[in-house]
Amino acid sequence: MAARFGNRRTALRGGTVRRTFAPPPHAVLPPRMSIQGVVMVNRLLVWAAGSREVQRQVTENPIARRAAHRFVAGEQLEEALAVAAELNSRGVGGILDLLGEGVRDLAGATRAVEEYEEAIAALAARRLDATISIKLSQLGQTVGRDACRVNLSHILDTAQSAGVRVEVDMEESGLISDTLKLFREVATSHPQTRVAIQAALRRTPLDLEALAALKPRVRLVKGAYAEPVEVAQQGRAEIKAQYKFLTDWLFQHGTDPAFGTHDGELIAYAREAAARVGKGREDFEIQLLYGIRRDLLKELTDSGHRVRVYIPYGSSWYPYLTRRMAERPANLLFFLRALVGR
Ligand SMILES: Cc1cc2nc3c(=O)[nH]c(=O)nc-3n(C[C@H](O)[C@H](O)[C@H](O)COP(=O)(O)OP(=O)(O)OC[C@H]3O[C@@H](n4cnc5c(N)ncnc54)[C@H](O)[C@@H]3O)c2cc1C
């Protein structure tokens, strides 16, 4: 599988700089941090993300595990269910995400299927309002495509019988064609399935056109993976512009669109786009990540929006955590402070 954090030359805010790590296309310069500062932080992150030793040290460190809880519900399903129940009590839906992408053998994929079955059964038994979100690389996509297809169908059938909806996360660009192909293969028999689509990618408008006949259920996100400039827009303005264009597209051609973003401007745009086609707040969903912008969550629920929170859980939280840190280097400082006890 292609490395998530690769070496490349890329443009950053107008200038071309040589970096060993490119932040996700939408990465925001933190307030008062210079470009050199961001580059240094990102170098640190790429080194940390690639180092097995750092991963081992971090994941085995009890303080680090506690700090990771800011973004991850816990290592056990029970903890994710508790978060979902608490959100439900405030009128907010959940999206359960079992961490553990990029399995290296089919046994790992089978374990993930079993764990998802357990999650589906628990959600149904407790009548919780939560979907499950899966990564196809966790179901064996890169080790055995046919097995992945079987695993996906199995989860979809189990979920459908239990009345639980499934969402498919979108991963790095090398996996997108196959993920969309698999989505197309199952979307007719499982029309409730939602797929994540990354606005930053140059190919996305064409991908959506190709799905138009299905009136797809989409979660529109900016895109969390570092991609080369020929694959993805790098500037914030360009990504936002494409996000808005795709928002309008989804209100015209999609079904029950979901917007996975904490960006107030894009949420406001979704509201306006809905109004332009005679739709209201009940006709779309806003999705947020657990632990991020709790103020926004309250604001959205208070103002009557349909909101779901993505709840990652499981022991393989390290890659997820490094993505959240790359998005916002302040998270890295929070994490490092927790480690040194300050
Ligand atoms: C529900 C959900 C599901 C997602 N699924 C996928 C997926 O399947 N595939 C994929 O590639 N990406 C996925 N993403 C991630 C997405 O692509 C972005 O990387 C992420 O949402 C940050 O972009 P943003 O739109 O929130 O805007 P940003 O401009 O990055 O953030 C807007 C504001 O939100 C806050 N914020 C954002 N990120 C953080 C953070 N890490 N820590 C603290 N504050 C933060 C900050 O206040 C920031 O100013 C998902 C996101 C969400 C919300």
C-alpha cells in the first residue's frame, strides 16, 4: 500500500517549498505558526507516523493512551456504545468506526468483520441511533479483493437485517477507484449505504457524475490524506470552492447528503444550498468527529440540525491520531504536553 505520508515537492500557500511531509490538502496553518514551524511539525509527524518504534512506545504508554481518548472513544466496543448512547440522549446520532485500517492478511480482515458484527448486534439490541463506518482496507481490499467483496457484502447483509446503516470511509487515492467500484456493486442491493467522497481530489466531480444514476448517499469531506498536487487540490480556497460545487451537486443528484466537516463556512453553505432547492435542515446531515469542535456540535443541535458524530474506537488508534495531529499541529502540542505531564 502506498505510504500515507510520502516525500514530495508541493506548493504551500503560493510558494514552492521542499518538504519531507505534506499535510493533508486542507491543512490549516495554526495561528502564529510560521510555515517553517509547520514544516518542522509535519517532519516530526511523518517521522513519528513511519516509525514502528515510536508507534510501539506511544501505544504502550498509558499517558499517551489517556491523551488519545480526546479523539478516540476507547479501546473497547462498550466505550463506543456508551458515547453513542450519551450522544443519542442529546438528540445526536453516532457513527461507530472500528479502528484498524490496512490489514495485512485475510485473518485480520475476518477479525474486523466479526468485530463489526458484534457492533451491529449491540446497536440493534440497545436500539441506538448509530451507523457503522468501515474502511475497505480493513476488510482485506489490498490483500484479496474478492475476499474484501465477500466481507463487505456480509457486513451489509448483517446490518440490513439488524436495521443498522453502513457508511464506507474513503482512504488514500490509490484505493479510490476500487472503493467506488465496490460501492457501485453493492449500492443497488443495499441502497442505504453511504460512501465518503473527498472534495480535495481533482477526480471527484467525474466520480460523482459516474455515480449519478444511483442517486448516491454521500458523506462529503475535504479529504484527510496527503496527496500529490497532480491528484488533489492543495489550497484551502480551491478545496472549499470544490466542496461548495459538490454540495450543490449532491442536493440535486444525491440522496440525503451528509457533510463531514467542522468548517462553519461550508456548513452555512450547505444550509443555503438546501434552501435554494426548497429543502430544510431535516433534509441533510452534518457529521463531526468525536472530540473536535464540541462548541459547534452544541450550536448545530441547538439550532435544529441533524447531526451525527463519528466515534472511533479500538486499539489501533495510532494512524487515526496522527491524521488528526497533521490536521492541526496544536493537537500534537496537546499530546506532547500530556506525555510530559504539563
Ligand atoms: C464525520 C467525518 C468523517 C470523515 N470521514 C473521512 C473519510 O472517510 N475520508 C477522509 O479522507 N476524510 C474523512 N474525514 C476527515 C476530513 O476529510 C477532514 O480531514 C477533516 O474533517 C478536517 O477538515 P474540516 O472540513 O473539518 O475543515 P478544517 O478547515 O480542517 O477545520 C475546520 C475547523 O475545525 C476544527 N478542526 C478540524 N480538524 C481538527 C482537528 N484534527 N483537531 C482540532 N480541531 C480541528 C478547527 O477549529 C478548524 O479550524 C471525515 C471527517 C468527518 C467530520
